[in-house]
Amino acid sequence: MDGVFASWRSARLYLLAWLMLGLLLAAMLAAGGADWRASLLFAVPLALVYAYSTGFSTWYVCRAWPLGQAAPATIGAGLGASAVCVAALWCAMGAAWHSLLTAMAQALVPGAPSFVLNAPLLAAMFGLGLILYGLSAAVSYLMLESERVRRLETQELEMRLMARDAELQMLRTQVDPHFLFNSLNSISALTAFDAAGARAMTLQLAEFFRHSLGLQAGRKVTLEQELKLVRHFLAIEQVRFGERLRFDTGIDADALSCLLPPMLLQPLAENAVKHGIGRMIEPGRVRIEAVRAASILRIVVENDVDPDGAAGGGDGIGLDNVRRRLAAAYGHEAGVHWSNEGGRFRVELSLPAETLSEKV
């Protein structure tokens, strides 16, 4: 069923409103001198029948001539013709129902009280039918507009999810191609003198891509899972850079279960290696710290840089990607700040702290 009869709740509310109208009509008849029992038997069933008639009629008429798509004159003519037909049919049904009730009452109880359904009363019913049909049409248009808004919101949500999936896919394609190329070259070189190292690096590379390809943009991961991906990445780079690349962490236990968008830290780790350690002759360190402070999760990724070199990646694609993804996921509740002081490039992320148990 459609319209007000699409669900039991809306149907009950709709019929309850018409029941009130039927009682009001019965009270008006009784006030005019009619017997109240005869008035109730006449008005209430007739009102409920008209409720079904107008509910279905206005829904399909309004769908046929939607607001904003059909000309106002066409809408007015269509609704007017339908209202006249339905109201006239209602009056005919009312006359037939009145005759049936009168005959039944006289057959069961001769001389039972009734009332006269005269022309003025039928004219009043016809006018009331037109008004009620118009009100029902207004309700149908409101429901159609509400349905359109919900449909647009659903489409917008689907588009956002598709955009997040596309964003994560784009992020994956932005993983430095040289990373894979250099890793394969390192594996090839290791096979000549360190087969065990080549095998370990191959496993790390496979684990990195297996983990990254299994991520979904719309589903957040824990900081612990995200750090696992970063460790795989840096373990591969450590084979290439050797002692020049060092990595450590300082993660509070409360922060490990916090959720964040997938592949949020990997671009920062890549920047740290590419723009920091990779441009240094001396050994350098990459460090990741995380702490949960009440409702805020703070993450710091910092790395050594050449004091005489460039800024260390502050304007890179990876950092910009992280900033845009945080803005899309949290709006003004998240932020990214970076600095380059004392030979250390530092990126600090702040975002709402949430866990799976807290979301439930």
C-alpha cells in the first residue's frame, strides 16, 4: 500500500483523525434535531469510507501531478475534477446508506427515530467532501515531499560513501610508486647475498598490501590496526635504508582502541621517510606518539630532517590528503598542525576519541 496506508502507524493516525471528523459530523446532525444513535450510525461509517476513498485517490492524483513539475492550472484542474467526482460519489453513498439504515431500523423497530437527508444536508455534505478532499491532497503532497527529501538524503549518503571509497582508492594509488619499485629492487639485490632477508622483505611487502587492500573507506579501524600497517611499511623501508632508518613509538594503552579513518597515518610515515630520512646522510628516527585526553585523541608523527634541506614535506600530497579526510570525517572537531623546528618535522593530529564500545 502507498501514501498514508504505507504503514500501520500512519494508517491508524489517519483513520483516527477521520473518526474524529465522523464524530463531529454526528454531533452536528444531533444538534440539528436528529437522534444521536442514528447520527452515529450514519456519520462514522461514512466518514471512514470517505477516508479510504480520499486517501488512495489523492495519493495517486498528487503523484500524477507533482508540485513543481506540472503547471498550477493542470494541478488545480486535476484535483478539482477528482474532488467533485469523489465528493459526489460520497453523497450518493451517503444517500444509499441513509436509506438502508432507515429501512433496517423500521424493519427491526417500527417507528424508530431517524432523520431526513434532505437537499440542503446533501449540499452541505458535498461541500464538506470538497474541503476534506483538499485537506487530504495537502497531506499527500506533504508526504510526497517528505519522501522526495528522504530519497535525496539517501542518495547524498550513498554518494558520500562512494566518494570515501574513491578517496581511499585514490590514496592507495598515491602510495609512492617508487616505494614498490625500490622494494622490488631491494628484494632482487638481497637474493644474491641474503636470501633470508629477501624472503622476510617479500613477506612484509605482501602483508602490507594485503592489509591495505582489505580496508574499507567507510569503516574506521583502531589505532592498533593502523599502527600495524605503518610498521609493515617502515619494516620494508628499513631493509632499504638499513641503520639510517630507526622507528619507535610512544602509545598510551587507552589510545590503541580508538577509531580513526583507515590509512590515515601511512601517508605521514611515507612523508617522514621520503622527505626526511631519505634526504639525510646521517641516521634518522621516525617516532609516533598517541595519547587519549578525555574525548580527544592526539597523535604525533615526527621525524628527523636535514636542517639545511627543505621543509620536510609540509606541502606534500600525503599531508593534504590527511587534512581533507579528517575534515570530511569530523568537520571542525578535528585538526592538523605541523612544524619544522630543531631538525625535527612534527605533525600533530587531533580528532574525537571514540571506540567500538562507545559507538554501541
